[in-house]
Amino acid sequence: MKIDFSRIEIFTDVAHKNCSICDLRTQFADVIYNMGQGVAAHALALKIYNSDGPTNYTDKEIQQIETYMTLCSPAFIDAMNRLLGHEAEVVTD
């Protein structure tokens, strides 16, 4: 699966009415680098940090991303769930 961490669409409100496109390579790589364990986490952090545009991630790397994204903000979790095709909870007024 390809993910472009330099262009992640993040909602800026809980109602999901406003969003911005953010370059989150450094921030997400730092989360993995600081909270991850082992060589695989180190390699993934560097891969995300050094990525340039859409980058292909293996199934194992996607599993790692799913684990580490839970350490991030709810807005980032929602953005990643959307990118990964996971069901998102619908917000109603």
C-alpha cells in the first residue's frame, strides 16, 4: 500500500467539516523513533522520515503503522483510518 505522509488530510474539527493537508513525516517518524522498539521500528521511522511522495509500505509495515498511530492525536488516527480503509465512526449533529 502506498502512503504519502507529506500530504495527509487532517480534519481540524471533530465534526469533520474542515481539514488541512499536512506534512507529517517528521512528527510521525519521531513518534515511532521515540516510542517504538527494535530494528524494525527504527527502519520504519527512517523510511517515513526520508520518504518523498507516495511510498510503498509492506503489510508488516502497515501493521506497525496501525500500532504507532494509536499513540498520536485523534485527528491523526481518523486520517490514518481513512487512508487505510478502516470504518470510521460517523459524526452527527
